[in-house]
Amino acid sequence: MTEEQPPLRIRDPRVMRALAHPARLAIMDALATGQTGTATQFAQIVGLSPSATSYHLRALAKYELVEEAPSRGDGRERVWKRTGRRIQLDAGPNDPPEVLDAGRLLTDALLARDEAQARQWWEVAASEDPEWYAASRLSKTHIVVTADELQQLNEAIEELIKPYSLMRRLSTPEGARPVAVSYWAFPIDRLASGDVKP
């Protein structure tokens, strides 16, 4: 295992707004799978021109979300990679309104991206290898816990996932593929009763 750096905690509204762009989230997703690439290569992923993609990469680099990788050849094209740090949204209920607004903007963008990816997978899942189809999950379980118990559960799940992190694995087994694991845990009682409006 490699040494995992502490997470990059984001609470600056400028950083949250910079990240809350579909093209930038697509770039971050590609980099999260271990890819490196130039603006031209990422342009194919995000569906923009290389110059527009280069702008987004520079914006991400400005806030230390991506960094330049070693050149692959003559050095004329910039190659980009992830910084090696997990990103953690650090906005809290006592933060100023501009921080909370930017946090909501980023959360909305992340949820939309996660939902789109899940829909894309389930649209093609039946044509995938049956082994991968069987291994994939889309589930929801209702539990009753205290805040302390939920925190313990969150930490236990993070510990279960850690050994499989791209940043920790020195080598991956044959047949391994990048997998997105989304995990949400939040109280629903007041949501269900209508006391909290979306």
C-alpha cells in the first residue's frame, strides 16, 4: 500500500464553485480512475474543444485539484494528473451564507453526476459481462441509529473501502475495473413528514 495523503478539505466557496461544473467533474472522474492526459485527450471525454478543456484544467490546477504530470515526449503538450488527495467538502451549518450556497451548488452538481453515471450503467448493464452485472448494486436500506452510531458506521464503511482505493493499491489484479462507490447516509424522518423542504 502507498501512504495516503490527508484529504483536501474544501470550504472556500470559490473552490466549490470552480469544481461544480459538469466538464470539471467529468475530468476529475477520469483522473480518479488513474488516467493522465492532455487537454486534447480530456476534450474527447467532456465533449468540448481542447482550448475550452485546457481552460477547465487550469482552473482545477489553480485550486490544487489537479497538477501537471511528467511529460510523455517533447514536452510541448501539458499532461495532467490528479493530486493524489481525496477531496472532502468541509462546509458546515455554521458557515456564512456564501459558503453554504456554494456547498449546495457543488452538492447538486455531484448528485446530478452520480445519478447520470448510475443511469448510464444500468442502461448498458444487461449487455455487460454477467459477472459484473451480478456484482453491481443499487440498493437502499432504512436503519435506525443514533448520531454516534451513524458516525461509527460511516467510519467502518470507509475502512472497508480504503484497501481498494486507487491511491492505496500498488498493483491491481487482472480483470479489475474502476468502480464508483457512492454512499449516502442521512436522516429521513423530517424529510418524510414535510418539515424540511427540498
